[in-house]
Amino acid sequence: MLSDEDKTQYAYHLAKKGEYQAALTLLDTLHNQNTKEAWNYRGYATRKLGRTDEGMSYYQKSIALDPNYAKVREYLGEAWMIKGRPDLAKQQLTIIKSLCGVNCEEYRDLHAAINGHPES
């Protein structure tokens, strides 16, 4: 039997492969769904399904659990770009810079998205 952590990581793997609904279905099986990663990955899969506002609500739950979680800041910034709010995406970029600098993956990916070159 897989642990919640293993399921969460596999759900993220599924979402990154484009299997968003499968990722959400797997996240629904977690015993403890209230983790920063579970909320973040739920937000990611939901956003990729075109439900940006719903995804952003999950990102906010992740941030409430850990405001210093750079990955959720990246994804929230990408969501702000979808919503046509580069100003708010840049706020997330500034927070990421304070958390891990300009060489971390989260900073590079959001910076690229802001500049019109999103990773996916």
C-alpha cells in the first residue's frame, strides 16, 4: 500500500504527463489531503484542466500551510499570467527570489512564463 507521500508524488507525476483527472482522482484517495504538496498539485491539475480560479483557491490553501513553499508560488504566478495579471505574477516572482534566489527552478520557470516562454 502506498503512503500518502508516495501517492502525492505520483499524482504530480501524472499531472506533469498531462493526466490531470487521474492526478485529481489519486489525490482524492489521500488519508490526509491537507498538506502543502497535495493542495499545490491539486491546484496544478485543476488549473491545467482550465479551471484557473479553482486551482488558485487550492494554491492559497497550500500557501496557508507554508508561505515559504516556492513551488506553489511559481504555480500561483503562472495562474496570474493566465488571468492577465503579470503584476501579481511578478509579486510571486519577488517572493520566490527571496526564498531561493534567481537560480532555483521555480524562479527560472516563472520568470520564463512572465516573459512569454512558459515551460508547459
